[in-house]
Amino acid sequence: MRRLLPACVVVVLVGCASPQSSDNLLGFVTPYRIEIVQGNVLTTEQVARVRPGMTRVQVREALGSPLLTDLFHADRWDYVFTIRRQGAEPQRRSVVARFDGDILKTLDATDLPSEREFVETISIANSGNVPKLELSDDERKALPAPAKPITAPPVVPAGATRTYPPLEPRS
């Protein structure tokens, strides 16, 4: 009994500490972590289309709906983007739009990636396998020519044709 009690205490203490304190269990089993994406992805190309003096509607069309609008700060829209993926670094970006009435006064956007940089940062484990977004000129020339649309012959009505008097009275 005296030998069994210390062994049980050690097993309980080790069991409580290992799964929650590290990313893997027993050094080789990694639990699945759900991918969490929140907010609007904003890139430098999207933010470049927004200028002071635009209306709220124009800003919403360019950037999308803000993630946070506060009743106590009606002149401020917050666009927040966060992503956590297994095997990649978590990311958090914030853009703040400040209005004077219905007109955009300032847009605070720091450290935003371009669209290509964003695709590179979300690739799993930063593998570098970025999908090709556009065909080169040589690849476009190598594509087969589009098929010509088939035109159907004109349809000839079957049966007797009728003539109707005009709907408007003649003057």
C-alpha cells in the first residue's frame, strides 16, 4: 500500500499536465484543431479603392460589412480578420474606418498583405505551394478555340396562320 500510493500520485499528476499543456499527446499524437476564420479578409488592393470623402454605402460596397459597429461610437466601423489554422501561424488584422456623419474621414489600415501574400500566408504549414492565379500568354494561346454556337434553323409555325385586326382604333 505504501508503494502503491506514490505511484498513483505520480500517474495522476502526469496525466493532468500533459494533454492540456502541449500541442501533442505523449510526444507524437497531435489532436485535431478546428480551423477558425472570423471577419473580413482585407488586402492592400481593396483598401486602395477607398478614399476619404466616400459615403458609408460606398465603403460598404468596397470593403464589405464591418465586423463591429458600436452604438456608442456610431462614427466608427471596425473590420477585424482573424484566422487560426493547424500548421500555420495565427493571423490578426484590423482596419478602422472613421466617419463624420455619412462621409468617411479616415481609414486606419496597417500591415495589410496583398492578395498574393495573403494566399501564401494561409497555405498549410507554409508549404509554398501557392496556386497559380492566372494563365500566362503562352498558356492562353495553347488553349483550344471556343466552339462556335450551333444556330438552330428558323422555326416555321405549323397549322393555319391567322391575321388579327389592329388593337388601336384607326383615325
